[in-house]
Amino acid sequence: MSSAKVHSIFPEPLGVYYLERDFTDQELQCIDSILLDTTDNFKNRHSSDTYVLKNKKLKNLNTFCLDSLHHFYEFTEGQQSEMFITQSWLNLTHEGESHHCHTHPNSIISGVFFIKTEETDDIRFLKTTTQDIYYTNKADKVFNDWNSTSWFMPAKQGCLLLFRSSLMHEVPKTVSKKRISLSFNSFFYKSCGDEKQLNYLNFQDLSKK
């Protein structure tokens, strides 16, 4: 049908950014040091330190994550970014472990930065709202952007994935002996919204009251 066209009207953005360099010895030593103190997190563990990107030894990684965050927000939202990274933590997942399905409350954009992974590692994203409309009795169904309810992305070392914090995601049972990633949340720094649209918030003014 030459006149037919299928539009993708409400796409879900997923940013993919690469560090494009190896981690320095100082960065890796700092990460190993932070992971000496961890907390149980269902089926894996995370660092007890939940502000790891404030560590001076990870300053360059913080800059990379922040620059990527600004680019992603400005590209997807069409306006200048006034965002900052709130909390940041390391995830530690051993062979046979996984990371439960979840979202990131009290955050606008979240990120997962892969530090130590293997080629078979991935992360799974799921539709936040899934309607039971994909009825099929065909075993050879071909999945695409419109009929898939989940999507796997490779967890490549040195890769940062950025996504809306409301997007469901999880890590399936891993075969890596030691998988390490860094996650972070973000929020608006000073204000958001518009007074004329009756949705304005000035966080500095609110904190003074």
C-alpha cells in the first residue's frame, strides 16, 4: 500500500552515551574502595554511599554524566536544562543475581553507567503502561517498536543510558562474576514550570518558608 504510513506518536526516549576512554586506575581504585561498604538490595547490593559522584576522585565521571544529562534533557524536552544530579550510587551484581523491576521516584531523568560488564550482560526496559491489546496465536510473531512490551539493551562497559525516571527497568539474572554499574537521579536545580501556566515551582523560595 504505497499511500500508507505508520507514525510513532508517543515515543519513549533512551539516550546512549559513551565515555570513549578507559577508566583510570584512580577511578577504578575509588570504585573498589566504595564497594567495600554495601547494602542489601533485594537480589543484589548497592553502595552504602549514595552520593558517589561527589567524590573528588570521580570528578571527571561526574562531569561526563552531567554533560550527558543536560544534552539528553535539552534534546528531548526542547528547552535549556537546569538540572543537577541528586543521588548517585554503585550497583554490585554477582553471577546468578539480578536487579528487581523498578522505577526511580522523586527524579526527572535517571541514568545507568556501566563500569564492569561482560558481552552477554544487558538491561531490560518495560512499558510503563501496557495494555493487553497484543492478542496473537502465532508462534512466529515478529516484534517491533509498537508491539513490544519490553526491550533489552546491551550493558556495554563505558556506556551511559539515560531515560525518564518513570520508565520501568530491571536486570535479568546475570552470568557475570562481578557486574558493576553506577546509577543516578536528577531534578531541577532552581525552578520549573511557568507562572502563567499555573504550574510554577521555585524551590529556593519554598525552602525559605
